[in-house]
Amino acid sequence: MGHDINYNRNTGKHAFMSVKEKVWHGLGQIIEHYPSSTEAIKYAGLNFEVEKRPLFTCNTENYAIFKDLETDEYMNSFEPNIIVTDYFATVRTDTDEVLGMVGKDYNVVQNTDAFSFFDGIVGGGSGIEYETAGCLGRGQVTFITAKLPEYIRVGREDLIEQFLFLTSSHDGSGSISIAFTPVRIVCANTLNAALRHKSNCIKIRHTASATEKLKQAHQMLGLTNSLATEMEALYNHWSRLRITDPELKRLIQLAMVPNHEVLEKLKTGKDEELSTQYNHLIDNVYEYALSSPTQQEVTTKGTVFGAYNAVTGYFQNVRGYKNEEAKFKSIMNGTALSRTQTAFDLCMNLAKVGGAALN
């Protein structure tokens, strides 16, 4: 599998750091102590700034002269004489690489400002420690994770680590996001889920008030503690509820529905009209649920908790992605998150009213 970890030609290093554990594809820096946010930013190669700079183009006459030239020659001969209004380029000041195009109201939030959110809760006896940090592409997407001291415990031996995860972008593609991300140790399943009317994520838009809102985002820690307590109780309840193989497959089918058309076919019993591609996907998830060593434990095998782990585990450990950035985006805020949230909701219904919830 490819990776999209940023490589800085100025420093000759990949922009990723991890504490003690092996880093992505063996790239980046392994450090032996838990760093401060300032140290994490330095080790991960995130100690660069971003500026919003004006965009230019040329008029029709100049474009007609240069459009048939080779790319390099065109760029060397380019004579901009029109300012693009209302849009700007975001540019790394250390490499002059263009990261994206944004509107006039977009506010750049520097890496140091975004990551300083954690400084109020990391250290000081809290037991919260920075684990990883890095950036992807040319530096468009940056992230940092902090590990919480307590575990979610399912049964006697199934432990789920808890992380706070912050990601930001410099290309206009998304908000600053602070998320609670539980990870099941035995197979590294990311178990993102929203409970009741709560969310596991706070999003802050890149506007003039972004920095001030970041200062107030310490509320995420209180939300995390509340979510963790509820999730521990919920997962333990699920681990005691048995599910048959047909119910498991039905849950997987419903969780992996790509559109309303497929859902209607499932609801009306027209399974024979389902596409080969969709059926192959269901078979892969179902096989993982029944045969993966991490699915054969007391807390997972034949249980509702195991059904949920089957879907999360497929996206985390089986499905192929174009690169690490694509996997990262899918799991945290894309298709994988959507499908696992559907699986979570189905498991909630199954736990309440039994197999009839899947019909």
C-alpha cells in the first residue's frame, strides 16, 4: 500500500513522528519520550507556517500567445496581468508549495495554534500523552493524537484504548476537527460512534473566530469522559448478546448498503438482483467476521459486539485504499465512518428488540 506522508526536501525527512512505536511504512521519526506539543510539531516536521496569498492569471491576448507552449516554457513566459478577486492560494512559507485555493473569508490557523488546544489538558498530571503527529500530501492535512490514561474494558481482557485526535487542513477541504477515537487494541479497530444525541467530534471552521473557539474546545475532554462511560456499558451489554450467523450477515448487508436502491432490494427480498460487486463486498466482511483470529474471542465471537467489530475491522484491517491519506479520510470522516455508524445504529436496534430489527 502506498503512503502520502509529506516529504520535506529542505530537511530530507518525512513529516511524521511516533512515540516508541514503529511509524508508517518505516518513515518518520520514532522518539522515546512523550513530547510537548511544541516538540511534537518539531519532530513531525510541522514547524512551518502557511500564508494566504493572492492569485493571478492573464488576459485572453497573453493566454493565446502562451497556451501552445510546453508547460515549463509556458510557466517561465507567463505574464499575469489580472488579479483573481475573492480567491487566494494557501502557501507554505518554508517551501513555497501551494496547498490549496480558498475564499476571502478563510482564516489560516497555524499548526502551532491548532495543536496548542491540547496543551491545556496534556501534562500537568492528567496522564494524557501525545502519541503521533504528522502531515500528508504537501502539508495540506495535519494531525496529532493524544492518548488518554483510562481504558474502556469489555469483559475481563478486551481493552479499548482512548485517544483524542485533532486534524486540520490548509487547502480549504475541511474544518478543524477534534474527535474522540477509541481503538480496540487486539486488532486496532477504530470504533468511532455517536451515542444518543451526543457527537464524538467537534468541528471548527477556518474563520476569524477559529482560534478563539479552539481555546474553548477543552469541553471535548468532558464529552470524552461521558462517552467512554456510556460506551463501556454499551459494549459490555453487546458482548453478552448472542447473534446468529444469518443475523450477522443481514446486519452486514444493511450496514454496507451504498444507496437507496440497494436498500429497497434488501427490504423487498430481491436479493437476487443485488450486484456481484456488492455481494463480493458482503462476503469479504462476513468472512472476516467468521475467520479472523481477532474475532474469535469470548467478547466478540457470535455476539452483537463481534458484529460491530466485523464492520469496523473490515475497514481498518482488510479493505484496500489508494494510500494512507485515503484510509485516514475514510475512517475519520468518510465512507468507512458512515458505514460503521450505520453498523453501530443497527447493533443498537438489535440489542433493543432482537433480530426483527434487521428485517
